[in-house]
Amino acid sequence: MTAQTPLGVAVVGAGYWGPNLVRNFRNAPVWTLVAVVDLDLARAREVIGGSTEVLATSDLDEVLAREDVDAVAIATPAGTHRQLVERALRAGKHVLVEKPLADDVASGRSMVETARANDLVLMADHTYCYTPAVQKIRELVEDGSLGEILFIDSVRINLGLVQPDVDVFWDLAPHDLSILDFVLPGGLRPTGVAAHGADPLRAGKACVGYLSLPLEGGAMAHVHVNWLSPTKIRQMVIGGSRRTLVWDDLNPQQRLSVFDRGVDLVQQSVDQIERADRAAATISYRLGDTWAPALPEYEALSRMVGEFAGAIREGRTPRTDGASGLRVLSVLEAAQTSLRARGALVEVAAETPTLELIR
């Protein structure tokens, strides 16, 4: 394989997300789509559109045995991920896997360890991280434009489909958690997780949910997810010591706004102020300009499949690697523990995600 030779890829799963992966792999010069695998062979044939150059099959072993398949992209339910991912890794294939990484932390950790043991790329398909808006948010956080992060408030609500197998946290929160993991320096490493959920429909699972994630240094992240809202909101506010950023994903004219407004603590000598006015005198309000960063236009999935190829060719860790997927998975599992404990703050260990109640 030379730097100019396209990599061969097979897509496993031709359901909801698989066709999007198929389209982007087909359109990427760095990839050659070799096969689409699905238990429903008619569905696999439908997705490839009658192409004679792409194999449609229900036999994964047949595909994993092919020398022209360098990588496998898995777009199947989370409960199947561990078995499929580890089969592909043991066959010597690099793997891209749809979010969430797995359906429990133990499975996710096993997948990450298998990839490391076989010196292969395991990449989480955290698509939002490759959007122009989130790429810009990461840049603004990295270069210090926002200053020290003080709080993050994220809202993802709509009148959505009540999923048969997962609650609203597992359905919607992986998007927000993967974004937080991508933009925060060092990734998403909360000092605890507290989850509150409600099931007003009596559906047997949380349909409305709130996640509180205290961060190191005293900052707080908060995520609100909801299947029952008549209005759709996709918004994140990131407050920094210098500026505050607002991302409105449903406003294509101005997705990002940066506000030079906030609250400053003014250091003064106690002798300079009267005791009664001390609290007021040490706080000042900053009212500055607002600006909207220019964003390029491109499809996030095209950048994501490009990053997958780049990581394989360059022998490096992808920007949304298996460890990133594992951190998101650890927060989701901690949220379930917190829900069972009626909103108690649950600790998430940084490297080995053992879960303990914070007394």
C-alpha cells in the first residue's frame, strides 16, 4: 500500500446510519468501498444501488478474509459492537464504530485493549466533532480566546421517537458528551456525575433527563436531553473567564456567537473598601462586543472518514479514538448508576472507569 493507493473499507450495517457511511466512503478519494455487510441481504444490495463493483453480503467472515479490505466501519446496535469490533481487529482490520462505543464500560475497555494489543486504529464515529462549528469551538478553547472554562450548558431537546431499547440519556447525550470530550483540554474527565430523569409517559425509561458534571477547577457542565419537547433546540453555551460562546446548531446564518461579556472579580485591598460594600466592590460586569466567527461549509462525515484514513496511513491516534469513546461511555454508565441512586453524585475514575458513590 502506497500513500496514493486508496484504502479498502467494508461497511457493516445497512440500516439507519450505514447508508451515510457508504455514501461518504464512496465519495472519498482516499477510500475504495469494497463491501456492504448486512443480515438483510436485500437491504445491503439496495444501499449499494446495484453496483457490481461493491460486494453485498451477509457473511462477515468472507469480508474479513479479503486482503483488499484494510478497515471496517460498523454501524449496528451498540449491543453488537464488542463482538463485531473484536472479530475485525483480530482479523487485522482497522475499525471505525458508530457511537456509543459499546453498551457497557467493560465491553468498551476490552475493545480499546484489543486494538492496542494488535496495533490497530479504533476510532469512534463522533460525527459532531467534525462539524465546522465544533472544530471552531475547539480552536477557540485551545488558543485561549475564551479564557478559563467556567461553565458549559448544553440543551438537546425535541419531540422525538421514544426508543425501544435505550433511555433518553443513551439516545441523545452521547452527542453532547462526545463534543465536550473533543473541546475540553484533556478530554471529558468530570469529578462526578449526577443524573436526574423523569418518565411522565410511563414508558419504563427516562424520557427527560438532566446531567450535572462537575469539572476540575470548579467548573460545571450541564446537559439537558428530552424526547417530549414540542420545539427542537440544539444549543450549547460555553462560559469562559474572558469570553462566552453560544452555539445554536439550528441557526445556519449564525451558528456561533462569541460575547465579550461576563463577570470579573476585582482584587482590592480590604483597607480600600468598607466592609458593607466589600462583596459588591469586588465584582465588575464586562459589556463588550459580540462577533460571529466565519465557518467553512463541508459535510462532517467527509472529514470524519478522511481522519480515519489519515490515522491509518500515518500510524497515529485519531482525534476521536477508542479512548474518547470509552470516556463518553463511562459517563453514560455512571449516569445510570446515579439514576438508580436517585440523583446521587457518582464518581468516574479517570483511567479505569470503576463507579463509586460519592459519600
